[in-house]
Amino acid sequence: MAKRDYYELLGAARGASAEELKKAYRTKAKELHPDRNSDNPKAEEQFKEINEAYDVLKDADKKAAYDRYGHAAFEGGMGGPRGGQGGGGQGDFASAFSDVFEDLFGDFMGGQRGGGGRSRAQRGSDLRYNLRVSLEEAYSGIQKTINVPASVACEPCRGSGAEGGAEPVTCPTCSGMGKVRAQQGFFTVERTCPTCNGMGQTIKNPCKKCGGAGRVEQERALSVNIPAGVETGTRIRLASEGEAGLRGGPSGDLYIFIEVREHAIFQREGAHLFCRVPVTMATAALGGEVEVPTIDGGKSRVKVPGGSQTGKQMRLRSKGMPALRGGGVGDMLIELAVETPVNLTTKQKELLREFEKLSEDNNPEGHSFFSKVKTFWDGMKG
């Protein structure tokens, strides 16, 4: 039976580039893999055919010979590439399949493409630090010193992990790849090198202080500039102040997350502040002035209009919080709370009763409410 055309087997056009051939092979390999076609008795044979085809077409010399002479290029009389060795069979299957092994199964193996292994130096982890500040500190901004426990570069080995700062040597097991391969039937299984743990290099004489890691645990004192206007959730990034890299790798970053503590007097909403101020019944009724605090430590006198009710708000311009990174200053809103007196004396009670008799027409809101109630009850009776 005549062999099928290699390009036809892969579903690729003649003249296809190496990348196009690889893509076509990858698609066919996924489609025809025996493990995915247990109910197809021909799957294994078809899988061998596409591997034979790709083994020839991925090699520039073999491909050129095949394009010129077809299958005859690898038969005894033509003296094809590699001393007339045919492109078929399983002889070069592992070589062909390993080129796309990581494309098919790399995500499951956690490997890296390209076979270069891991770099000896690894970047350090980023760190998070939660910092609480008062509302006053958030208003003015502040310089704070924080103590951060983290890994820092080992001084005796200068971060290399080797005694005296000597350079690591190439791992003899994986030849610097960081990975080793083992053939298991049709599969080439790739694993992390057990000797160097994927680093690609080993240290003959590890540093006594860090044990070869190139970093040690140490608490550092850092000065942090907290800008005016920060809010809960504000994040400040300090580049290269995170955990030191492994064996001389770059340090990670330190992220400071701000939490502004609740205030006893002021409530914050963005750049605006709210302050609930109690006023006496007399002040609310007759009008007057109240003295209120401001976040900068100062005082402001606020006029209370006569007849003010609980919940009435007055605005103090530019007495709120500064916007982060410039953008103006918010306002401060004063909310009145009319206070009912308690622990009245006999005289005070008598005066209030007398006042109540004389103030039937001085409570418009109450009069309106009870008129509506009367109408409601009359409607229910009807």
C-alpha cells in the first residue's frame, strides 16, 4: 500500500513554514493521541504516521529531500539524509514528539518552554504591610518609621549563597537545564531536576550563614512618607523594599495599605467631613451661635438660624480633607441635633408647661402631621 503524502497527513500545505508545520502537527497529535481514542483501533497507527511525517518535515535537509523526491528520498537507492536512514518508524519518535511536548502538556507539568531551565537568580516576593493612621495624620500627612520583618541579602556571601561569594557551578545532573527527561512509552516525561531543584546550578560550599539561599531573615526599619489626603485602602508602593531575591535575584516590592482610624468627632466621606453638633432648644428656636472644632485643630463660629430643626446642615467651605495628590480641599458639613433637656427642676417644668400652652401655633410641622393623621382616621371610619 502506497504511503500517504506527509503534508496531507499533517493537514498542511506544501511550502508551509516550520511554525505552520509545528502548529499542524500539534493539532493532529492532540486529535489522534491513543489515550484520547481508546475506541479507535487505528488511532495508534495513525499517531505513528503523523509523527513519522513531522520527523521528516521538521528537519530542513530531510524536508528538502522529500520535497524533491518524495518518499523515494528515504529508500535505499537514494541515499537520503543521515546515511539513508528512513524517516519512518519509532526511531526518532521521541525527538519529534518532545518538540511539542510542552505545548501539549506544559500547563500540567508546570514547565517552561524553550528547555532553558530556570534562571539561578529568582526575584523576591512582594510584601504587604498594613499601616493604621489617625484622621489628623491623614489630613496633614506624616513621616512614619515602620519595622518590616523580611528576607534580606546575606552579607557574607553577597547574596550568591556560596561561601566567600563564589559563583555556583552548572548542575551535573541536568547540565544547567533545571529539568530532566525520562522516556515512558510514547511519552517523554519532564521533571524538576532532583539535584538542583530546578535552579540549573549547584553550590559546592554553601554559605554558613544563609545555608546557600543567599538571603536571611531580618527586621528592617523603613521611613515611609504618608501623603496628605490618604484614605482607607490607599496603597503605597516601595520599589525593591520587599523580600530579597534568591541567590542574588532582584528584590520584590513592599506595598503599604493604609487604614484611617475612626474619629470621635468627625465622620469622613471622601474629601468631606461631617460633624454632628448638639444645640439647645432655646438656641434652635431663637437662633444664635455655636463653636465647632475643625480638623486642623482650630475653631469656627457658626450661626444657627432661628427655628432650626434637628438634621439641618450648614457648610463650612474648604474645612474638610485635602484631596490626595492635589485636587483641592473638601468641605465640612455641620449637622444640628436639637437636644431635649433632661433632669428638669420643678420651676423649669412649670415654665415649659406654660410655654406649651402658649405655643399651639408655633409648631407647624406637628400641626401638619396631626392634621394628616386626623384625615387618615376619618377615612378609615368611612
